[in-house]
Amino acid sequence: MAELPPATLDRKRIAIRLLYTIFYLVVLEILKLVLQVVVVFQYIYLLITRRSSEPVRRFGNKLSTYAYRVMRYVTVAENPLPFPFSDFPHEVEPTEDPPVF
């Protein structure tokens, strides 16, 4: 039985993926900035009220999950396009009990 020739990658598809990757690298930088704001806000809230804000914790967890999906896409470890071209990802791990200091 003769072997089939190795699959050739379509350069047009590679170029399109490269454009998406550049777009998601910009999105990743924006996510980094938003995550920094969330962290600073959470610590200010924690210092003032001596308890964490549960909505901010959940948002930070969802944001981290989204950033993880974006990083997997740009490193070619995953094929589906992340949000906004697909649904926003579900949390990888739910938030734990309130933090203990």
C-alpha cells in the first residue's frame, strides 16, 4: 500500500490564523491591564472592608479562564477561536472559599 504524501499546509489559512493571533495578542495585553485593575480594586476593597468582593472574585476567575483560552490559541495549542468569535468560556475551576490570611 502506497503512503499518502504529507498534508501540505495552506498558506492562506496560516496567514489568516496569524492575523487572528496578532488580534488576540492585542486582546491579551488589554486583558492584562484589566486584570491588574481588578487585582488592585480587590485589594483596596479587602483592606477597607476586611473581606473580599465575591462578584470581583468571580469576574477575575472568568477573566483568567478567558486569558488562558486566548494563550492556548495564540500558542497553537488549541484550534477554536476564543471569544468574541465563540462563546465566552466557562470557568476552569470555581472560586474557592473566602481567602484566609
